[in-house]
Amino acid sequence: MDIFRFFSKKKKQPTLIRCTHCHYEFHLSPREVRLLYTQNAGDPVCPIKELCDICHIGFMIPVKYTDKQGKVYLFSEIKPKIKNLDPNTVMERIFGNHFH
């Protein structure tokens, strides 16, 4: 009887995300993915979406991610559905709506 398999837990691997504009990549921990998932739960396209801190134009979306319900999010399928910001709104996105 293999008793040790009950004590060994598989750790979830970090999720690779990529910017839709500048293609900057980094990994998110499973905890950060859960936080993004709850923050963007109402987004029908991709709930794991974050603003890019490098170019301030694109969005960081997963390269390949499967959620608990079995839905697969692929970068090539999500990118055309997400609109990048035009360069005129970049300053507003960086500094917020403080200029009214």
C-alpha cells in the first residue's frame, strides 16, 4: 500500500501571463491568480486580466490557463477580443482621472 501518496501534495505551478501590446511576460503565483479571478469575475472574456505596468497600453493575460471549471484560456484566442488602449488615454491610465 502506497501511504506516502496521501501526504504528498502537488503544488500548483505559477501561471505565465503576457502583455497584448509589448509581449512582456512574467509568472503569477496561484494566490495572485485567485485574486485577479475574484476581482474580474464579471468579465466574460477573461477574468485573469491585469493592466500592463511596462507599456501602460496592453493587458496582461494568461498564455495558457485552465480554471477549476475546465475552461481553457489561450493567449491567441483572448488577444483579439481584448482591445488595447489608444496612446491618447495612456496618460489618463497612468495618472488616473485627477485632471477634471
